[in-house]
Amino acid sequence: VLSIFTACESKWEEHIATKDLRGKTLMQAISENPQTTVFATILQKSGYDNLLSGDRMMTVFAPVNEALASVDMNDVEGLKKLVRNHLAYSNYTVVEGHFSSD
């Protein structure tokens, strides 16, 4: 009996690989990622690049380039709205073993 096993190449490990982003701002991380360069351009056109160049605690849900293919890059108000829908401001504190959000 001859058995042959094959497997599809999984990109999952590459996808979840931890990247060392210490010392970088969110704007730098987004700009340097080849999958989010369109979003970086949108951040610059909308003026949010300055906010993400600081040291604020935020979560950014950065869409990949393909997802932004149909966005009107000349509609600055539309770009600002798009960016606001992809930002989450958060401030969490852990004191004496208790987790709370401010």
C-alpha cells in the first residue's frame, strides 16, 4: 500500500507572526506595511497621520489595499469619516489586580 500525504501551504503562521514594532509609531507601522500603504495615504490626506505619529494609546483597524480600491481619494470629508470608523480610543488601567477602562 502506497500512501502519499500532501498539504496545502498555509500562510497562517506568517499571518500571525509577531513583528517587533517597539519604538515605532502607529503611523510608521502602517506606512511600512506593504498591505496598508493605501490606508497610510488616506491617513495623510485626512490629517490623521499626525494623531497616529504621537504616543497615544489607540487601536487602528487598518484595511488592506485591496479593500480600499474603490475609495474616492479626492473626497477629504469621506476619507476622514472612513478613518474615524477605523480608530478606537482606549485607556485601560490595572490597579491592584483589577482591570478597568477609563
